[in-house]
Amino acid sequence: MEGCSVPIRKTRVYTDHLRENLRTIVIFTRPGQVATSASCSFLRGRPPLASRVSPVASRQSPLAAAPLGFSATDMDAALMGSSSVAMGDIPTTGEHRMGTTIVGVCYDGGVVLAADSRTSTGMYVANRASDKITQLTDNVYVCRSGSAADTQVISDYVRYFLHQHTIQLAQPATVKVTANLIRLLAYQNKNMLQAGMIVGGWDKYEGGQIFSVPLGGTILRQPFAIGGSGSSYLYGLLDHEWKEGMSQEEAEKFVVKVVSLAIARDGASGGVVRTVTINADGVSRKFYPGDKLPLWHEEIEPQNSLLDILAAGNPEPMVQ
Amino acid sequence: MAWQQPMDGSHASGSKVAAADGPGTQRTQYPYVTGTSVIALKYKDGVIMACDTGASYGSTLRYKSVERIKAVGKHSLIGASGEFSDFQEILRYLDELTLSDHMWDDGNSLGPKEVHSYLTRVMYNRRNKFDPLWNSLVLGGVKKGPKGEEKYLGMVNMIGTHFEENHIATGFGNHLAIPILRAEWCEDMTFEEAVKLVEKCLLVLLYRDRSSINKFQIAKITTEGATIYPPYSLKTHWGFAAFENPSKGAVGSW
């Protein structure tokens, strides 16, 4: 559409195809997985796939419509990475996933965690403003990617353990202990979980620290970490532009740039950029709405309407 | 690394989700973050072990500063390829083992043979439960035995296969490094000769193994203890006429 002056919304193009699906969504949306009392099921072993098709509301989706004509194989197809559209299936199947971009960087004095805000079920964006940076203690937060339910439940368990640990220790938990609790759950349940997490925080012993806990339950301390599907687009960028010892302002600007570049190319990432800065003085959350993010290649200034452009008298409309 | 599909029929083909627990189902795993080859050989003063410092995530070279060789107790080195989280867990088991060994306070300490035997039991028993630790481990060390200082080098892999040898390699190293080691290893090499031989193997692996990176760690274990040298990179050679002009004299560009 080179040279066309029709305004295109900044982050994605809506087509009729999608609008059709929106109609379908109301009838067929499957709520995501359990995040309440049955959450302990993953520690004891999840029930076999077939019995998970039950209309229980998850934290992310308020809809509780019972699925019609679902079979276990549809869900498997969705779990495999939502090729369901190609297979002619309804593109709203599957558990809530956070195809995501998550980033954590250390700077001189603390850490900055950043994430996009898109949660999808298949091809449908179930939540366009989710908060993927979750508090575990006063001084340690975790960025979540992978299955929404799995990471929520892991966060809940770790928050619960850390609460008791903090009481017993009579001082704030360290980032290392927090990261290792995440690792414990991720490793011991590796067959059943799909959770990639970045733990970041500040404690008085080691200052700002970032720990990466990818699939499988490896734990690695790093000066910066990236994760989620959008991170594929960031390896080169960070190899090129990462530097040690940035200031807080530099680091915050940097992560916003990095996440917004990933959003530009990764279909599974989008929405707003949220950042959480943790240092000796405490925690501060920032919010960068999608329409305030910088524009990248082939993206153009958003407009209210074509009519405004025409009223401004320029440019000429395309004529045969 | 195509492992057999779980048999409970709950997965479409090609699914990456491992089986859930339950009656009649198998448990297996898929490796996510993996290290590539480890090579080791016996030399005059003890055992030398080397690997690169990379951990891959599928085909992405995701982590580039990972230590895959660690000291165990006073007498051994362990190197691992395969799933990195399982290696971290094995290190925890070994910590427990060496701690209780130390707490006996009887003047004895676990030597490489004992550690290797322990690891073999762990790996084989996990394999029997269809829940393997997805690693190939290399265990090397020196300890005083009945015949004086005895060097030991062995390996054990995820299915419990284990053996002792004068030179060991895991992963791609089996195919690329072992032939070199078989041709050029000899008894009582000096440290310099051993390092040169190891570097020759590491370079070949760098050229020919897709998951290797140019950042290596060499470690040695002698009667004085374990030394793990800081990471370093090797120079690579591309200045061959045939490389610069591969289609010289050929029709088409191949």
C-alpha cells in the first residue's frame, strides 16, 4: 500500500475477516484454564487433557460460555501454536497464552522490568491491556511469558511462600531466593508447565539483579534478559545496543524502545508497554500507551479520520 | 532430538507437550536449554576438560556465558552437555553428596570413581522411570589409590550408559573430536600438549557444530586441586583460496 494516504491504525490492520471472527467469538470462546482452587492440580499432576474442557472462568476472561462441539484435538492444535486458522478451525481456541515480549535490564542502581500487554487465545486478543509484571514481594517482581494460567499460579504460590519466608526471616526476601523458588516450581513440574519468566528486584546484599528462568527450569543470572515470542526480534538489537551501567532514565527509555520494536514485528505482542523500576528507594510503575510509542519502519502517524486529512487539503487522493 | 511420543494418545502428532501423570501414561521430557559437546582427556598431571560456554534454546544461541564444567569435592571435575536445568539439579545432588561426605569428618573424601558411580546410579534409575536427566556427563579426577596417584576419566549419559576411557567427548564431539583424540592422544602428555590437542578439537567443533560458540573454558584437575581457567576465544582460519573463490573453474556458483 505504498503511497496510499489512507490512515492505517498504528499497530495492526483490521480486516473484514477478523470482524467475521468477532461474531464467532461470542458464541465459541473457550475460557482459559483454571486459576483458582484447582490450581494445586499442577503440583499433583494435571488431569488428562480431555477433562480440562470445562467451563470454568479464568482470571483473564470473564466469559464463561460453554464450548460447543469441542474435542481434545482442537485444543491440542491450539496448544501447538494456533495454526488453527490454517486448519479451518475457529481461531479462538486454546488456553490463554502470553505470546509476549518481556525484558529485564540492570542499570546503575537497580533494575527495570518491561513487558507488552497482549494476552491471546488462538488468534483472538483476549486482553489487550494485561499486566505481565507481577509483584512477588515488596522488592521483587516477575515478568511472565508462556501460558497465562501457569505463570499466574506459579506467581501465586511463590508469593505465598515468600510471605511466610519474609515473616520467618524478619527482613525482606532476597532476589536470589525468589528466583530460586520460581525455579523450583518450574523445574519440578517441567513436564506440565509452559512458563518462561524473568525475575528482577533489588536487595541490600547484591543490589539490582535479574534472573532468567526459561522453559525447563534453568536459572541464570544475567545483566539483562529477554523472553517471550517477541524476544526473537530483539537478540540482534540487544547484542548491538546493550551497555553496562546505564542511568535509570537511559534504562527506562531503552526498554520502552526495545519492547515497542518487538511489538512492531511480533503478532503475539502488542498493546501498551508497562515498566517497573526497582531500586533502593522502592518501586515505580510506568505506563506507555500504545498510541504514544514511537513509530517504526512503515508505520505512520495515526489520524482521527480520513476526513481530517482531506480537510487539511493534502495530499492528493489516488486518481486513476 | 525426536523422543518417542507419550503413549496415552492425548496428543496430536508433533506436540511438544509432554505427557501428564496418570495411569497408563509415560513420562518423558524434551530438552529446552541445552549445552553442546564436552571433551576431556588424561594427561601427565591429571585430567583436562574443555567445552564452550554456550547454552542453546532450540536453534537460538541464547545464553553465551554459561559454565558447564564445575569442580566436585577436592578431586573431581564434572562437565555436562544436554539440558542445563538438569545439570543444575545434578550439581545440587552433588552438593548434598559432598556435604554429607565432609560431615563424616573421617579424613576420607569422595574420589572421581565414587562420584561417577553415584551419578551412574542416579542416571540409570531415572531412565528406568522414563524420566531421564537429559544430560551426558563427563567425570574426571585424580585421587590417591593403592597404586599411587590415579587419574580417572569416565562418562555417563541419560540412558545410563557409562564407561571409563583415556579420552572422552559428548554430543558432536563423539563424531568430530574422538577420531582426532584417538589418533593423537598418548600417555603422559604435558599440559601444553594436552591444551593444544584440546584446542584442535574445540576448533573443529566450532567450525562444524552449529550449536557451538567461540567462547571456551578449559579446566584441569591435578593433585593440587581443580583449576577452571577464565573463558577465552580461539582464532579461526578462513584464508583459503578455495574459500575465497569456491566456484573458480566451475560453471554456475557451486
